[in-house]
Amino acid sequence: MPSRPARILRLLVAALLLTGDVAVFAAAEGGTSANRAAASSAIVIRPRWIVEVETGEKHAGWALRAEGNRTAAVGPASAVAVPPGARVIELPGATLLPGLIDAHVHLTWDDGKSEATREAARKTLEAGFTTVRSCGAPEGADLVLRDAIDRGEIAGPRVIAAGAPLGFAGGVCAQVFPGSGVFSTAEQALAHVRKLAAAGASWVKICAGGGVVPGPDDETAVEVAPETLAAIVAEAHRLGLKVAAHAQGPAAVAAAVRAGVDSIEHGALLDEAAAKLMVERGTWLVPTYYRLRWRREQAAANGAPAAALERAAAAGEKVRNRQQRAIALGVKVALGTDATVIPYGLDAREVAAMVELGMTPLQALQAATTHAAAMLGWSDRVGSLAPGHFADLVAVEGDPLADPAALERVALVVKGGVVVREPPAPAPTAAPAPAPTPSP
Ligand SMILES: [Zn+2]
């Protein structure tokens, strides 16, 4: 039996969906008034290829039509009607994909509305990431950001937010997110979970063990007593919230999985036993792998001593081996970057990094679309080009199935049927081009 707040929320969402997508969501997704006007009529996109991420099939000569905030039709261009007044966007070199999902970001470190926050949200969206899970912000600022985006006051991705993370006093989350989520007793932790639920958070983020980046001590680090962790998860689930656990080493990962968390964040040093436990329990892994390379590259650029760089490279190699093994064992993976550690807007680099972890480019794309959507419980609305889903789309120059780096060459981003980034308009052709000068 779902809790009363959850039931009410569900009814509200159902009512919103039935009220007529165009009016409600076009207003909600805002941006400029030009954007809102664009949402009032259909968009037909004709790229070079359309990729069905569910199967990896790549279709040439297909088109997609968005109406209101939803995808209305996708298929061979001849079968996708162009209604009168529709805007047709031709992208002859580009591949169209569902808008991508970054399931681990931190977009705000202040009040959720500052200039820095707006820039983070905009860069993420313009990189083709139309949905994110915020794995925490000071005092729930990500809830403020989420609502501002939903109201159209800030341009950004859809945000699924965890609010102020739970952290045992003196531990990692308590240091990074001091404030209301810091606890010393199970009672304090449960009270915070209930506060998060009341504030509208969808996830609880908790640090189960291990540093921000993995270190040697993290092999055995465990931050929260197993019974406290289990009580937190039970209370969160009772209130309809999922739980994401920051955990680096095998002990913290296993403890969190046994407590019933829904996702392990980082899991940099998880071993085979912990990975098998995750497979058994269906726990998701969000590897956030690229950030380690980013940090090494930054250290090198900043002139770090060779010995330190060698140590970092060896540590990175260890993480790669452990995560590769876990993925090979069949752990479910969703893409997350921990953006804030890496600059905003570089989220797509995680796809190529996941290929280093042994995934095919298609599997990595699925981690950023269908699989991330499944983890978030949003399979019915994001992560797919299927009609009925939000028209959240990204087109990139080239073929990301052959070359994941193509994901950084963004040509078009659409969120909820609204174009938020598009190719520059072709130069006007008033005067005929001058005849080419014959070369000597
Ligand atoms: Zn994080």
C-alpha cells in the first residue's frame, strides 16, 4: 500500500498528464518565449540516422515527430506525417538519440538559483543530458533547482533530486554536505529521511563508506552500522524514496547492498564477492569512472610530481580492473559522472570511459538512456525515442555507436518538445557564391 503522500503525488502527476501536454508542459519547460512558441506546433527531425537504443538498430532515412512535449511518431520518413505548420529540422550528418541521462551530478552548491547553478544546469542540458539525478546538494538546494527548472525559470535538465545527503558525523557526506543530514544516531537519520520525503525528494543519498575518491584505506572503510543502514533504507522505501549509497570498497558496498540500497555510487574498489551480491540483489552500479582520469590529467597539467602521477595511474588501473570485473559479472550499470568533480557539460565523456570498462558503445549508451531510466523508475517517460515518451532528444555529428566521442559533437538538443540547442542557421544566400579562382 503506497503511503498517503505518495498516492497524492501520483494523482497529481496523473492529473497533470491528462490536462493536455502542450499547455501544461510547454509553460513548465519555458526558456525564452520563442522556445515556448516553438513548442506549440510539431517538430519533425530528419537526421542521417536514428538509433533505437533498446536494440542498437541504426536507421537511415527515418524521421521523428514531436508534438507538444511528447514524441508522437518515429519511423521511415515517408511514414512520419508532417502536419501543416510543423517545423522541419534537417540534420544530414547527425545521429538522433534519446536525450541522455546523467544519474550522478551535483549541480548546485548554494541556494539552487545562483548564477553558478544556472550555468551548471544550462551546460548540462546543452550537452544533451536532458535528465539528471542530483546525488545531493547542501540543505536540499537541488529541490529548489528542480522546481525552478520545472517552472521554466531556469533552463536545465529534468532533475530527480536527493536533497541534503545523510552522513554519519565525521564521515565523508558529513564533511561535503554539513548541515541537516548529519546524524549520530539512527533516530536522527530516520527523522532526516522523513524530512526529505516531506520536502519532495525522490532519493535518499547516504555515504556508506570510503572517501570522495578511493584511497587505500577504503578497502575496508564502513561508515554506518549495518542495522542503522537497514533502518534508513526501510524507512525510505516505506515513504516511496529510493536510496543511493556512496561506497568505494568491498566492505561498504556489501554492507549497503545487504541493507537493500537501490544503487551504489562509485564502487571504485568493489571486489568479486560484492559484485556478485549486487547481481543477486539487482543493485545498480553508477561507476563515475571518467572523473578519476580527469583528476589525473588535471594533476599532470598542474605539474604534479611524477611519483604522485604514477601512484594515481596505478590506483586508476586498480579501479578499472575491479569495475571491469564487476561489469563482466553482470552488475547493472547506469551512467553517472559526479559532475562538479568534472566540469559541467563534459558528461558524455563517461560513455567513452565506460567502453574502457569493457562495455560496448551500445551498452554504454543504454547505461545513459534505457538503463538509467529504469534505475530512476522513469522508463515510461525518458530514455527512449518511443512515442509517448517526453520528446527529450539529442542529435550528434557522426556515429556514436562506432565512436562514442561523437557524443561531444552536439548538433541539436530538444527537451519536452522544445528546441534548446540547434545548429546555426545557414548563411543567407542573397548573392551567388563567387566563382572559384583557378589555382595556379
Ligand atoms: Zn557525488
